[in-house]
Amino acid sequence: MPRPLVIANWKMHGRHAGVAAFAQAAEASLRRMHTPPGFIFCPPAPYLCPAAMALPANAITRLGAQDCADRDDGASTGEISAHMLADCGASTVILGHSERRAMGESDAQVTRKAAQAIAAGLVPILCVGESAAERAAGETLTVLRTQCQALQSATHGAIVVAYEPLWAIGTGNTPQADEIARAHDAIHSVLGSDITVVYGGSVNPANIAQILAIRQVSGVLVGGASLQMASLQPIFDAAATVRT
Ligand code: PGA
């Protein structure tokens, strides 16, 4: 069983000095561990280069972006191509996060972005998840299957899928363990058993052990609790001890 994956999504938080210091602190922590988890740090795009420069060449920490353009380099003011992110040290990119879908991003755009990411050598971390209303209507698994089917054409090669129920993001609420397990099974049923599926939504030091104890969960995507080493460290610790 591979070690769990911890993905830190900093969203639109941080400043240059803090990002570099955090990257170094996280890396130092991982190096102290006997069996460190996989770790992907996703700072805002302007801070990828400083984060890369703060890390040693053989770092355990990998870097990820939070979005990329749906097209290649060219006349697209304000956009950042997947090739640029790779050039800045990213090896992965979060795509289709619900906060971006809420700004109008469609499955078709996410699929184009994933194709760009793969072409640039980045592993896409594709986010799917149901709303509170869809969950209340008992539609969670149908919604997940539909979202995964829409992304199917973008999923050749290595991908990570993040199951992130919209109602769990930043709320302190999380699904029951059996709901998480069923959601992961539904994602695997569409996209294959060999992909990595992680859970995201209010992961914190108090619930990390329970979440990683779910057999289907290969890791976690952490927002708020990843902003400080004080709350990320217990998540690293739990990820390092589970399934040993
Ligand atoms: P949260 O965010 O951990 O703060 O709920 C997770 C995410 O949106 O990726």
C-alpha cells in the first residue's frame, strides 16, 4: 500500500517570505520522519518559483499549482500556461476546484486544462463533489459519476481525483466514513481502479486519522488546516503512521 498523499491547497493565501519559510519547515518535518507521506504544496502561482528555490533539489515536497490555462502559450493576457507552471517547479496542478467552478468553469474547460497539464508533464488533480442540495436529494453518487464521465477524456496517464463535497469545504462538516467510501468507489467505477482518489473538505488534526482509516482513501486535500505547520504537522503524523 503506497503512503498516503497530503496535498496542501493554500488557495489565495500567503506572501513570498511565508511561502518560502513554510516550504522549508514542511520539508524539514518530512525529512525527520521515518516513513514520510507524499506531500504536494500548492501555493498561489506567483509563489511557485520562490517555493521551488526554498527547497533542495532532492526534496520530498512536490509543488503543485491551483489552476492552469486551457490553452498553450500565446496571446492570452493574464493566463498562465501549464508549461509555465512546470517551468516554475510544479509537477501537479489542481483543476476544477469547486471555488473555480463557482466562477463559471465548466467540465469542458476542466477537460481542456487537464489536456494542457498532461502535455506539460503535470499530473492533474481533478476535483469532483456534490452540493448540499444534491446530497439531500440522495443524488451524490449520480452527480459524481456524471462529473467523472465528463472528465473521462482527460484522464489518460497518471491522475489524482479529489472527492470534495462542496458542503464540506471550509465548513468544519465532513461526510460519514461510509459516504466517503461509497463516493470513492463511484469515482473508481468510472475512472478505473488504478487512479489515486483523495478526500478533501474540512480535513483537520481531529478527523485525519478517521479519514485515512477509510480503505478507499489514498490521501487528503487540505485547505485551511494546511496554512500553518501547527495544524499540518498532526496531519503528516497521522499519514505517516496509518497503514504501516
Ligand atoms: P478546507 O478546503 O480544508 O479548508 O475545507 C479544502 C479545499 O477546498 O480544497
